[in-house]
Amino acid sequence: MKMKLWRLAGIGVFLALVAAGFVYWYGFLRKEKSIEKMKPDFELTADSLFSVFNADEKAATEKFGGKTLLLKSNVVSVEKDEKGNVTLTLVDPMMGVTCTIDSLQVVKQKTDIDALREGQPVTVKGRCDGMLTDVKISKCMIVK
């Protein structure tokens, strides 16, 4: 009887360790796919994306949230922060679409980003994070 309990306890500990290892790998070691390699789920203009979110935010979040988008628009503004990230504002400076290019991508696309000017057409690819005051697009990159 005692031997069965020890065997069951050993199996339980083994299964717990396997589960903990899987959680650790999945949560910390698994690499997220690069936006560069992902195909866009939707291609649209920033104006139309903002209009869809403005009309029905909940439905738009269900449709576009977490999806990879290819957006075309004109640049309203380009802002760089202290961490090296760049935020492109599209549509309207008060309420519109903001695309954040992280510092690693900024290094890769420095020439393209430095060449951006207000009013210039641009195509960006990124992940839709939903809407606060703006529609937020993260992990962005400029598409040539």
C-alpha cells in the first residue's frame, strides 16, 4: 500500500514538472512571429479602419483585434520617443490611427523612417490592438 502511494506521488510530481516546463516554455521562451513574415489578414486604408471602429467599436475589435493589417494612408505626424520607438499618426492628429514602430524595427528601417514627411503616402503593416482614443496598431513596419 505504501509503495503505491509513493508511486502515485512520484507520477504526480513528474506530471507537475512537465506541466510547469510547458508553461515556462510557452510563456517565456516561445518566440513570437515577426511581423515581417506574417501575411496581412486585412488590407484597407487607415480612414476606413478608423470609420469602422468609430461606427461600432465592439464589432470592429472582434473583427480586427489581434489581426495583422496592411494599412495605406498619408502621414499626419511622426514622433520619436526616448526609448527609440517611432509613432506614426494617420488620419487625424486628435482621433485617428497610430502605428508604433518599435526600436528594433526602427534600426532596420532607419532610412525609410527618416524619409517620412507629413502628407506623404505610406503603407504600414502591424497588429491591431483595438481603440482607445485612436485605433492602436503595434509592431509596425513600413512596407515598400
